[in-house]
Amino acid sequence: MIAYLIVQKGPYKESIFSLEEGQEWTFGRDPEANTFALSDPTVSRKHARIFLDDGSYYLENLSTINPLLVNGEEVTAPTQLQEEDIIEIGNNTLKFTLHLPKKDATPKEEGFKELNDVLPQLTLTSSDDSRWLVKVIAGPNSGAEFGIKPNESFVLGKDPDAADIVFQDLSVSRYHAKIFSDENGLIFIEDLGSKNGVFVNGAKVEGSLALESQDLVSLGTTSFLVIDREQTRETIYSPAAAFTGLVKPEKEELKKQKEEEAAAPRNWKELFIPKRHLVFASIFSITALLGIASMVSLFRVQPVTISSRDEAKEIQAIVKKFPTIEFSFNESEGTLFLVGHLLTEIDKSELFYLLGTLPFIQSIEDNTVIDEFIWTNLNALISKNPKWRSILVTAPKPGNFVMRGYLETMEDVAELAEYVNRNFSYLSKLSNEVVVENNLQIEVQNILISEGFTNVTFQFSSGELIVSGRANAGEESAFNKAVSILEAVPGVRVVRNFVIFTGESSSKIDLSKNYTVMGTSKYGDVSQFVLINGRILSDGDILDGMRITSIDSYRINLEKDGIKYKIDFNNQ
């Protein structure tokens, strides 16, 4: 019994994974650690396992961070798979079945379809009667080719649902460019607002551009050549060797006479030299002498100077604008090697434009890293966990990454750090500035207590500290000092002050209308007991959660959670 997984959604849409050999198969992002690799940043390094037990297939989640769903429900324990179960791994959706679809051929050993299956449009127009041939020479789909006939148009991208020609290249937009031919057979390419742009022979395309044979078109890391099959080809030929026809025969006697004359020595005095030859020889001799004399005088008057060009210095003048970039230049080959970090793709375009103005650079070996792509990818991974939604990674300058945000406990911070260690390749350049809210709240509480404001309450959320309550009017200056201390605490972005400053009597909440005082007992001038709503109470007793702090001749003072209350009974 053989089972199959058919990819219904994701980069490998319509691919088939065959569960044929062995008893266990693993799925994940790392091709060296898994039976089947899924190139998807939302998939864990080793995400899921399918194993065969007693004739049944079971699915198990191996990831502690990213979820695994079967028919919309999360897998928390090994789950038996049934016919046409839908499995979700990251951005990939797979259907489990024991029956191979009739339209598919025998599954490949690697579980993936061939390039023509992944890009079906690449074979539709590759017939010999197509004038234009497009051949991919670089990128994940290298080697693929397709033809374009007059009045044909194709959308190029990485989304199988939006593009006619699909490139499995993360640097290609889902709806990147359009290549089309008009009724006259001319071919054009148009940028559809892609993020990484379209380049023809190294120049960026704005709008649409007519293409010619042998033009090199680049979309992200994918490059292809445009070839005109009808272009006139020159044939280099060499004429046949000169025909040696029949030589007019000479008479035997004349031939013999010439041979004798050639063999006999001649006296130079008997030779006749025409006058024109003598004139030409004289003119040539005079000209040669004048030329030699001029050259000698030139060497005597001016010494020969060889101008030298400091190529490394000219490169350094450009690269110094990008402090994290280092270079090495091979003068004999004209090859420039670049390594380092650039903040954005715009910075990289600027650097390469400036280097392109140096005529002695023949080629560039690019090993630079664009930090914008790095932190964007890491933020996409972190946002998958709801507890980490407030965490954000940025790069204030090239080669320096900062992770900021707020987590509730130290356990949450440790879990995040472990996840980043596994998925981030530049840990030595990452500064962790995540704030633990529990620790921050304890620090704020200690500051308020030490400054003598125990009645002030506060709330903390995502770096915003809100303080409220009441304080004596004479303590306003001291409280403003305490606020300054709170603003300087690391992790506190802003302090919202809603504390009210009042006098001693006005600061108490009047509850006289809520209670009826029927009488009091005194010892001398001091009240000791009071009868409130039929209850006899004294100092320290509790009335509806409020503690009686003192009893005056006309007022009862109470307190609860730092808030003071009063009951006036003089006019009752």
C-alpha cells in the first residue's frame, strides 16, 4: 500500500510526495535533515513526521513553535490519516490519498514534479514555429525555455494562481512582469510594479521596453536570454584555392636558354637601373634620416613619463560612503570582490551605480547582504507566535540588528531567544533589548514607594506607563521628581500623569449621604464609639471594607486601598 501527498497550495503546487520507501518520512525546511524539503520561511527546520504503524499512516508535529493542522484542527499528538485529509504546514496545503490521480505519471523519486510540470506554460509555445525563444540561464528554473508567437502575452511571477509563467524564486514578485509580442512579431517586456524591478542588459526597465535578440533579462536572481530564430546569420566562407590552369608550354629551346642565363653569373656594372627607382630611393632615404633625427631630438628634449592610476584608491573613495563594505580588487582580471552589509536595496543600487562609473572594473563578485531582507524575514517568522506580536527586529545601521518589544515573563523571553538562535544567522550582530513587563512593574512600584507615594496606582502597557490617584497638594513638586525618575527607566516610553493634588479635607471622599450616625460615646473630649446604621464601631473596625482611622466629635475618617473617606454627622 502506497500513500501520496498532493500539494494543493504553496510554492510546490500540484507536486506529489510519494510515501513509498521506508516506514517514516519527515517534512521541513532543511533539505539535509528531512525526507522532503519545503522551501518556506513559515516551515520549521524539521516540522512534521509521517510514519506507518500496523498498516495505517500517522502524522506527528515535530515543531515546538509552528503549528501543524489536519482538516483545520491543530495536531497535538500522533493522528491517524484518513483518505483526502487536508494537511497544512506553514503556507503549504497537502491532500493525503492512497490513490494516485490518473492525470499524473509515476511519482518521481524525489517527490517533486519536473520543471515542465511546475511551469506548464513553459512547454506550451516551445514549438519550432515560434519566432522568439526565451531560455532561462540562471535561477531555480535554469535550463527551462519557452517560445513566443506574434500576438501572444505571458505574465511572469512566482504565484501559480496569478502568473502564466511561474518562477520558483523568492526574489521574484508574485505578479512581476509581462512579456508579449505584437502583430509585427516584435517582442516587449513590461514591469508590473515588482519590488525588485526588471533589468535588461543591466539597465532597469521603466514601463515597457522593446527587446532584441540576445538581450539578457533579469527578474530577481532569475535571468533569461531572448533569442530571435529568424535573425539573419552570417556565414563565413573562404574562396576555393586559385585554379592552376594549364601552363602555356614553352618551346624546349627557349626554356633551356633561360635556364642557362639564370645559372650564369652577371656583372653588376652591366645592370640597368631606371631613373624613377633612383628618385624613389633618394626620397625614402632622406625621409628615413629626418624621422630618425626627429626621434632622437624628441628623446633629448622631453623625457618619457608613464602615467599611473591608483585604482584601489578610486574604489575606496566610493566604498567609504558604505562603512561596512570591504573590497578586494584583482587588477590583472579587473574583478572586484565585495563583502559586507547594506541597509536597503536602494543603498545597493547606489553602490553598484557608482562602481559602474569606473571603466577598469570588468566584473563584480557580489557577497553583500541587504539587512532589510534579513529583518523582514525574521519578523515574519516571529509574528507567527501570538505571544511575540509586540516584538520587532530592525537595523538602525548596516550590520547592527536590534530586537525590541515587551514580553510578560522571563520564560517568554527565554523561549524567544531560543527560537531566534535557531533561525537567525547573524546572532553576533543582534542586540536584544526586549523588556520583561513583570520586572518593569516591580521597579516602578519600588520607585513610587521609595518616593513616598504609596497611594498612587499605575498601569503599564507596551511601554506606556499611566499613573493615577490622589496626593497632597504640598507634594506636587516631589511627585514631579518621581515622574522624572520613572521616565528614565529603561523600557518606559512615555509616562501619562493623571494624579490629582488636593488638600487634606478635600482629598477625602464624602460618604455622609450613604450612612446614618445615630450616636457616639465619649471619654472626656475623645469619641470612642459610634453607632452607624445600627452597628457599634470603634477605631480600627471595618465598615463595608473601609477601616475606621479616627472618630472626631463631628466626623468619622475611613481609608481603603490608600483612598480616604469621611462621614460627617454634625448636621444629621
